[in-house]
Amino acid sequence: MFQSVFTDELGIEFTKALDTLASWDLKYVDLRGGIFGRAVESLNAEQLMRVRKLLSERGLQLGAIQSSLAKVHLPDAARRAEEAQKLEGIIRVADALDCRLVRAFFYWQPSEAAAGQLAVQPDQLQLVLDAFMPLADRAREAGLVLAFENCGVTIAEVCAVLEAIGEPRWGLAWDVSNEWFASPEAKRDPAAYINRVAVHTRMVHVKARGSVPALGETAAYDQILQTLDNHGLKGPVSIETHNPDRSVSNVDQTKAALDAIRRAWPSAAPGMVKEPAAEKPKAVRKYKPVGFVVVGLGMGRSRAKEMLSTPGTKLVGVCDIDEERAKKTGDELGVPYTLDVREWLDKDEVEVVYVLTPSGRHAEVGLLALDAGKHVLTTKPMDVTTDACDSMIRLAEKKGLLLGVDFGMRFESGLLSLRKFVKDGRMGRLLGGQVSLKVLRTMEYFRSNGGWRGTIRWDGGGVLSNQCIHHIDQTVFVLGVPDEVRCDVWTQDHEIEGEDLACAVWRYADGAVVSLYATTSYPHSTWYYELDLHGTKGAVSFAGGGPLEKGRERYFVDDTWQDAPPEMVASPWLNAADNFADAVRTGAPLVCDGRDGRRSQAVLAAMYQSGRGKRGWVKVKPEVP
């Protein structure tokens, strides 16, 4: 998915609007009206060529054609003929500007009293289909992807029409604010509501009201966008401002809505089946906040942003070798920035250096910080070699400093409850299981940010070291370290040094066997994760993403399957920074200290030793020699 803006929402001349949007570092825009005084579908061939040239000169692409096609209630024959001509104009735009995604409607804009009827009255639905199907057939013939907006209609009505039409590529243009605040389900169980809607979504519309905090209550865009990302949304998240406060210019209000979405934009990998929001601890830390500097502002940007709402922490500053990225993050979060971590190491207010650089630089930065007397928290994996991990562990212990690894899934209720289920013996003696991860990573992903991803030196390898390390650690956290592993790796579909496909087997000392499969060549842009474990008394089955509309979490216990573990466990900490700050101030245990983080890295290292050379069983050496 990507960020975009309706050009006409700025309320200024089209060319100036493009200049403004390009200056906001956007790569996509959506077209609707206000283009040389015309609606987009009314542009002639010469005007479309001019639009194409203007977009190209500014490095912009068309995210979606935002049409009003069929936005009329059960029209007569004359109006249907007008809408058919409108569709021909849309097809011309799609051909001229290389965009097949179109926001549309379906001849149902009922009175308030009739709202929702289409989802429950088959006779009304048939009337709509009889009127709309000629347009649908022509759109399908032209290769358009229609996304129907829940404007004037309910999401349930959109879904009813989609099901009746039966075109799997088509879906919902989800205008979040149109239903979020009025939906009992969204209030009662937001995760279930978001998952139900996300599976149908092809594009998103974001109004200023509902996203800009200064305008009142906001929707849970962090959760919405993360779920859409999990489901593999490929379309735009578009700002359709509808400025409600005329004391603020349309340009400024649009930028405020875009900034709100950028703050909520996901950058971390999805986790296990998510617990309801109500289970999150309402933590209060009564000690002086611990000062952090965040180094590396790819994924580090979201961690730095998260720290602003994490109890017991204080974001002192940020650091990245890319000055534009460092300045942008610093300005956004209201903290100083530097290009060199050493500028922070003599500052007393910095107590923790949070390392989120490319993986192969974790120890490089961590050792500098430890040597300067700073505690260190690194993102996953701890580094790309166990030798690098050992060097940090030894220096931290020598200096009496804390060293932790941010495996964020260890703070999720689903994983903690599963771990207790296994540790309490509810599964009996573990016999076996399987773990699989299927995601899509393009060559654009591997080439970005200097091309470090997919390299052995800086990324450690490919899918195992970057994506699957989350689930390697999950499995180690729940089951412990295997005695030995065997692995095969391949590079099937990417021009990278590391692997994009891996198959492994873990064998435990007690005879349990776990298989693992991981790929970054899945055709769906999703995070499709499955975990199945079974023992002599019980079993578990977890899955999320891919073809699943909602995550699956099932436990077989006492001879029956159930949707919840026998005992739910919630973390006392919100995330790794919360836990680390608590450890600094109170001596609380680290959820993943350096030695524990090394154990997951040791399993990964043994798999690579097997897959890259030995081609057989390799003993795992989890402890620092």
C-alpha cells in the first residue's frame, strides 16, 4: 500500500497542487476533479497527454481514478446512458495514465430510512444489479479494478454487491470515517471489525475529521493500517480531506491529515494473533524517564515514534547517516538529530542507545555505546554472527551494563499464553510441529536504502535472517533451543546474495521434531504465518494473513478444540523499550537479554552452516564460549 492525496482537495490550481504534493515527498496522487476546470473523465486526449507530462516531470504516478461513476439512485434510462459515457471517459484515462484502479458506486444512494436494505433485501439487490451490470461488464472488459466506496451506502451493502458480481479483483474503497464512529462492532471489538473490512479493501479514504487530532476523536489508524498491510493491500491510502475547519486552509488541513497517516504508517513485521486492545496494560512508571537515542531510522522511525507514548521512556534524540531522513524524523518527533552516534555518547541524558541500523552494524554501534558506558538495546537479529553477539555480551558484562534484544512478539499475549500452555505441560510430551512464513519482497525492497538487504555481510542472508528471525525466536522462546538443525536454502526469484526460500528441520534432545519453511517469493503481498504444534496430550494451531480473513488461534485441550488458551497471559510491559527502561530503573528482568538473543542467533547460524556448506545436521551452540 502507498500514500496518496486527492489533488482537488487542496483547493488550488492543478499544476500548483502537483508542485505542492511533490514537495511533500509523495510518489502518488489521485485524480478526480479540478483538472483544467474539468472532472478527470472529461479530459480529452490532448489534456491527458499534458497531465501525464506534468506527473512525470514531478516524479508522480496516478494512484487511483476517483470517479463518481454510478453515484445516483436507481436512475432512468437516460441517466444510465450518461453514466455509460462517463465510464468510456474513465477507460480513456486509465489507458492514457496507466492506472486501472477506479473508485465507483453502483446506482444505490438511498434515503437515510432505507440505508442498509441492500444487504438484507434480495429484491432490492436484484434491481441494482439489473441497472449496474452493463457498466460492470464494460469495466471488466476494459480490465478496470473497481472499488466501491461506502459513501451513502454501508460496508455491508458494498459487500453484498461484490458477492453478487463475483469479480474477485474488485473490492471496497473504505472511507474509514463514514462508519467507524457509528459502528457498534468497531467500538466493541475493533480488531475483529478491521479484519472483516480489510479483506475486502482495495483502497482507503482518509478524511481530516477522524485522523487529525485537533478536530476531535480519531480512528485507530495505527491498527487499521497495520492490519491492511498484513492483508497485503496494494492500493492507495488517500487523503480526501473534506476540510471541516475553514479557519485552516485546505492545503494545511490536507497536510495535517497526511502527517497523521504518516505517523500511523506501519513499518514493523506483523506478529501472532493479536489480543484485544482491552488486554493491553495501562502501565504507569513512577520513576524518572530513561533517556533513549534511536540510531537507524528505517524501522527506527516507528520505534522512536512509539517511544513518545511508552511509559518510563524519554526520546532524547535520533541518528541516521542519511541527513534527510534524520532531519525529517527529528522534526516530526520534536527532538534533535545527528548523523553520527558518537555525538550522543558523551551526553549524560542519553542512558540507552537503541540500535536499529542494518543488522551487520548492530555490534559496531553497540560496542561504541557500551564502551562509552551506555546501555544498549538492539533490534532483531542481535547481529549477523554469533562472534559479534559475543563481543557485545562480554563487554556489557565487563562494564556492568544492560544489553537487550528487541524481539517485539515476546510482548504479545498470544505468544505468552502459548508459552505457558507448553511450559505447564498441557500439551504433554512435545512430538512435533511446523512453522511457515510466506511473504513477498520485491527487488525494489532489496535495492532500497543502499541495497543492504539480502546481503550476507549486512543482512546475514535473506528470508531466514530478516523476516523469519521473528518466528525462529518465537519457536525458541516457546520450545527452547533445538539440539541440532538441518537446512536447505535457495535463491529462486530474486537477484540477491542471500536466500529467498529455506526449508529446515529442528531436532530436540527429547526427540521432538519441528519443520520450518520460509519464502519471500509469495505472490500475495502479505505476512502469511502458520504455527502448528502437537504433543501426546494437546495441540495448537495459529495462523494469520494470506487467504485468512481473520487470524486463527486454536487450542486442543481436554479432547476438544477451543478458541482460547486455558490461561491468558498478558505482558506487564508494552514493548521492549518499556521493559528496558524498567530494567534500568528497577532491576526488572529483561524479556530478552543479550545471552537470550544470542540463542536465537545461534539457531540461525547453525541453519546457515547446514544450508550453505555442510548439507547435513549441525549442532546448535547456544551459549557464549
